[in-house]
Amino acid sequence: MYMEYIQYGDLLRVQNKFKKLSHDMVMFYTANIIAGINYMHSKHIMHRDLKPENVLVANDGYLKISDLGFAKYLFHQDRTSTNCGTPEY
């Protein structure tokens, strides 16, 4: 398996490093997550385990959604009946 090197780690690590993110950083990261989720939904993929540990901060500062282990492809349905993900979130 091959994966590019992610210098800054996950979003939780960035949150812990900065303690308090600036308004601009929060808006930028939120827009990145929404764009990623919108793209996956346009391909009929539901992530089902989105949390800061599964969002990586790439070397250019943009976010990459990772850990698609619980992801599900929705054929002709708009919902799923299984419970999965991390209960704490």
C-alpha cells in the first residue's frame, strides 16, 4: 500500500498544537470538509466515520478525508440501516 507523506498529521493534532484556531482557519477547514463530503455524496459514497482523526492536513494546507473503512456506496437508496463509526462523536 502506498500513501503520500502527510507532514502535519490529522486535524486533531493541528487543533491540539494551536489550542485555538483562528476564524479564518476554521472557515477554510470547514469549506474543505464540505467540499470533500459534497464530492463523495455526488459519487453516492457516505463516509460514516468523519471525525478530526480522519481528516489529514496535507503539505499545502488543504484537507484530505481519510479512513474510508466504514464508507458505504449507496446504490438507489438514500439511507442506510447500520450503526457504525465512533460513538464518542
